[in-house]
Amino acid sequence: MKKISVIIPMYNSESFIQQCLQSVMRQTWEDLEIIVVNDGSTDRGPEICEKLRAEDSRIQLFHQKKSGVSSARNYALDTAAGDYIFFLDSDDIIHPLLLEEMLHQMEEQQAGLAFCAYARGNSGQLEKVFMEMPPADERPRWQVAEGADTEKKFHKDDRITMSGIGGKMIRSSLLRGLRFDTELIPGEDTWFLYLLVSQQIRSVFSLQKWYYYRVHPKSVTQFSAAVQEAKYYECARRIRDCEYQKGRFDFAMEWELFIIDKLEKNYAAMRRLQGSQVRDGRIQASKACQKIKKQAVAERGNPFYSRVPLRERLLFFSCFHCYLLFRIQGRCMAIAAKYKKRMNFRRRSI
């Protein structure tokens, strides 16, 4: 029987870790090792894990000084003995049939990667799902993607789903020497998956939403959110540059447009905060605007930028040099898109 190693990094997750672990403990596939790496938690999370470990010997609890989620996942990868690795975040839950279904499909199709769609919900919604989610007999439909199609899904078709490591099952033999970059936060899991799919692996995927992603109330300011997103540019730039060097300009363009879009949105968010009545907020926003402007200048200096469609370059330029024009252009484009969507709907209705 094939063994699955379930990797769960944990940091101050006392409110969620029990539900997370119980969703794994009740999986219909029983040959599991459940590896929890406590990344320096200061709450009752480790105590809850110890209690559950007394009930289920498949749970293994390891401790390390706070070093970040990438370090915790790498620690678990060095420990894992399973034929397959499944990544789960400590605040999420999974359907009882998910691991069995993924393993069965990967064995049947000789795939290197399996994933499914996400269902997103707050804590109340996930609590209801957890209580009302018995093992079902109905099996989801799975699709197969060959190596080139797997890459296309990563870069274009399913970029949001494939940018996070949560809910991914990977054949262990593909992970020899592959680890998370502890210097790249956030974006470390996207880079990890990029290196994986670059191996031209076959994948299986389902639109069935059997991975339940917990959405937390927004506890960060727009300013701090923009700072975090700015750090993610490093990952996007790495991928863009790699694809550009490979001569795969269509994929490189996807990431270039992603970077440009994020810079525009972050700059617009900071401009709105400059109107804040709180003096510190205005100062922070003003500094952030200057920083984003410098990032925009650097982006325009990239050799690949000249390949960006002219309309997008004009919009990008106006964002940082004539903001009023940028807002007018944005509204016009939104109206045009809405009109196009309405006309398409009418044509389908005829």
C-alpha cells in the first residue's frame, strides 16, 4: 500500500489546528504519516497536537525555532517517508475522500501532481462544512494534463489555483533536491511549483472543491498589504525572466502583465490613502507612492517591457505621470468590458 506524507507547518494556529488535523485523521486512505512542524508557536497549538497524537499514532510533531513556513516545510520534506507528499495549511481542512481520490488518480495516470479547486469560506462557514461533511460515495471527475499543458495551467489557465502549495499532492521522487526558498517570502510556494512543473510533469486535476481554504478577516492595513504584494514581485520577476531566457515569450508576458497590474493597483490604493485624515497614514502612503514609482521606473527599464502591448504601456505610464488620465482610462475600459460582456450574453441568448 502506498503511503502519503501529509505536511502541515504550524505557527500560532490553536484556533484551527484541531479541525485541520481531524479532517486528515478521518481520511478514507489510512496509510498516512501526518507531519506537523511547529515553527516556534507561543500558543496552545503544540498542546492540542500532543493530545491528538495520543489518539492517533500517525501524527508526528516536530519543533523548531521560528524560522518561517518555508523552513518548516523543508524540515518536513527531509523527514517524510511517503511515496506521495500532500501539503496542507494548518488553518484549512479537506474532504474525507480527497487523499484517496488523488492517490488513485495519480497511480492510474502515472501523474506527478494532483490538485483540485478551492472552496473559500470564513471560520463559521468552514465549521458548518466540517460538521456536515460525511464521506460521500460520489466521486469527482478528473482531467489529465500532459507536461506542456500542466505548464500552461500554471502560467495562464489556473494560475490562482496553482500559485499556492496547499492542496497539492506530489510524487516524492520528483522532489529530490527540490526545496522551498527560505529567502523568498511571500511567493516561495509559487516558485517551488514553478520549478516542479518545469520538469514537464503529467498532472491530474478536478474542479470538485474538496480543499477548504479559510478566509480570515482583514487584519492588515492597505499599506501593509501593498508592502507584502511588493515582495511577491520578486517571485513573479524570477519566473518572467526564466521564461524570457527560454524564449517562451507568451508565458513571460503573462507574468509581466501581472507585475504591471499589481504595481498599478498598489499605487492607486496608496493614492487613496493619501487622502486619509490620519497624518501618519498620509505620510506612510506618500512614502509608499514614491517607492512604487521607483519600482515602475525599474519595470520600464526591463528589456521585456518593450514587448508589452502599447495600450498597456500607455496605461502604465499615465498611472505614474498623469493619474487623473489613468483613472479616466480605467473607467472607460471598465465600461467597455461591461458592454462587451452584455453583448456577448445577448448573442448567446438569441
